[in-house]
Amino acid sequence: MTIEKKAYRAAIVHSIADPAEVVVEASYEYFEDGLMVVENGKITAVGHTRDLLGSLASDVEVVTYTDALITAGFIDTHIHLPQTGMVGSYGEQLLDWLNTYVFPVERQFADPGHAAEVSDIFIKELLRNGTTTALVFGSRHKESVDAFFTAAEKLNLRMIAGKVMMDRNAPDYLVDTAESSYVDSKALIERWHGKGRLHYAVTPRFAPTSTPEQLTLAGQLLTEYPDLYMQTHISENLKEVEWVKALFPERKNYLDVYDHFKLLGERSVFAHGVHLCDQECERLAETGSAIAFCPTSNFFLGSGLFNLPMAERHKVNVGLGTDVGGGTSFSILQTLNEAYKVMQLQGAKLSPFKSLYLATLGGARALRLEDKIGNLHEGTEADFVVLDFNATPLLSYRMKQATSIEEKLFVLMTLGDDRTVSETYSAGVLVHKR
Ligand code: GUN
Ligand code: ZN
């Protein structure tokens, strides 16, 4: 095998710890004139150019980016493939929004041709926004996940997805059965889980749309296969929370429903968690489960403000989710812009380094992939983005006034969007160029 070796020179920053756990200066590494060496899809060195350039063989190509920042590829811990075509749908809160807009578009994914077409658009959109790994909901049709993984595999992306399990409280055209959801999920697991850089997530939509029998079988899948993920929604909307109480009166809180069916664990990711209590956070932490914080969605659907300080207090792993199509942007930068406002409205702060953590290393930790992605340490996979300081006239002018990496990051996260991402690399391969 020939060794593919290349080096990238630019300002380089990456998150190396949660700023909630260490002093902020110890949470990141920054090289103002940095160099990152990539061999066969993996990072083999990162540091100051002055320290690394001399030892680089003269035949190694050095790609230089000026007025640009390299960081780890973004990680989206909650997003819906089938909702690509209805993002930005007007006027409803969660339960009416599902019935009015979501279920009709998800129905279309019974058609493999449609699923393939949307998967292509969806993956391009992720990469345009610098997202190199996502935890993805399909529809209840296994065709949706086949199409998504087929497209992701072609680009050798590290992606996680699952077919939605939903056997009640939804239109007849969209429900499966406990048995068929088990069989279909199993077929997808056998076909895709662990293939290349792909992983499978058992995906009960949320407690109201699954019978106890279906939740039992979801739990069974998790015990049958090692290292599977589990993704679902929790405590997003107050009417939803009331509904879950009525459907499962014997359970002490929303999380306890999932706990009862053995759906908590180190690879379990619960989207939203806007209305969780201390007891639920404690249990999430105890089981190593994670929350996907989805600020644009929580604003757009009028769900409420996620209490990040509470999650931090309990040491719950938190990643960031766009939640397209309840969320309104594929951009993790725009998602961070909204996350900052969520904290402001609660009288709290979101530092640029905590934001960087949430978008990269925090997401990787939520997915137990921090040895592979979410940072630029030697030995990790070369999934990274190049952010362009001159992406728009305003950004360009504003960045000229910025004096520290902290300020630069904050401006990128406030003014930045897909235009800011000039290149996206996955396993050392250029997969998007603006
Ligand atoms: N709860 C159950 N299904 C969904 C969904 O598709 N989107 C969001 N935001 N919440 C949900
Ligand atoms: Zn969602």
C-alpha cells in the first residue's frame, strides 16, 4: 500500500477537554501558525509549524490556508434524514407539527428512489456545513436507512443511523408492528453495523409512538448486539410529557419509561431533555447516557430552554443536535449561535471554548468516539474543517477587529454558517469544497 501523506498549514484549534471540568486554558490547543500531518486518513502530528515543518520530508505536499482556521469536523448528535424536505414548516408545536408536516413527508420514504435522492441532498448539506459525523433518524422504512448508509459508505463517512420504530399513535400508513420493527432493525444491523465507518442505532421514535412490546424488543436488540447505539426523544414539549404520564402511569418519570425497557446506556442519546428533572439527569449520568441539545428546534417548536448548567452539574454527557427539520439549520455554527442565546435567556454564559467542545469533542464523547473523532490528536481520523475568515464581507471586516482566538471563535459561531466552511475533509479526503 502506498502511503498517502499530506500536511495542512493554517491556524489550528481543537478541543481537548470539557471547560466545565478543567480551567478553560486547559480545554483546548491552539496553534496560530499550525501544521497538521495526515497519513492514510489519520492524523500523525499536529503542532506549531516551527516545530514540525523541519522534520517533514521534502516531498510531502503542504496545503496552506490563509485567514482560515482548521478544527475537528463537527458532530451532529441529532438529526432527521426524512425531514430535509419540510424544514421550516410554519406555526405548530411538537405534536401538531408531527401530524401536520412530519408524518406525511416520512411516508414518502417507502420509495427507495426517493430515499436515495434525499440521502444525497442530506449528506451534501451535512458536508457543506462541516458536519462529518451525525446520529441520524431514518423513517420507519428500512429503505430510508439503506439509502442513507449506501450514500455515506461511498464517501467513507463515519455515520450512525437507524430506522424509526413506531407501532402506535401515528397514521396507519406509517406504523410498523413490534415484530416487524424488530425484524427490519435486525436486518439493517446485520447489513450495516460495523461496516466501514458505519454504526447502527436502535431508534424508537419516542415513548408515545411505541407499545411496551416494541420497547421491549428495542431493549432486546441492544442486548443481542454489542456496541449498538440507541436514539430517541425525551421531554421536549410539556404536552408530550403529560401524554407520556397518561400512557405510562406506573413509571415515576419520562426517563423511567426508557429505563424500564433497558434503553439507557453508554451509547444511548436522548434528544432535547428540555423538561428533565434532577433525578432524571442523575440517572442519565449514572448510566453514561447522553443528551442531544437542540437549540434551534427548541426555539422553533416553542419547546423551551434546555438547562445545560443542570446537565453539567450532574455530569451528563451533552452533544449538540441540529434536529432538522424541527431545527431550522444544518449549520452547527448557527446552532451554537442559538445555544448562546438559550444560555443568555437563563442568565448563564456559553463560552466559545464550551461551544467548540459541544460541537466536536463533546459530541464525540456523547457517542463514545473520542478516540477516533472530535479532536485532532495524533492517531485520530482526519475528519476536519477549514473555516474561512473572509467568507462574507461582514465576517471579514469583523474578524480583522478580533484579537484573540477566543474572540475569533465567538465571531465565527455568531456570524458563521455554511458559507464559512470552505473545505470539509473526511478520513483525509476532501469531501466538500465551497
Ligand atoms: N418527537 C417525536 N418525533 C419527533 C421528531 O420527529 N422531531 C422532534 N423534534 N421531536 C420528536
Ligand atoms: Zn428529533
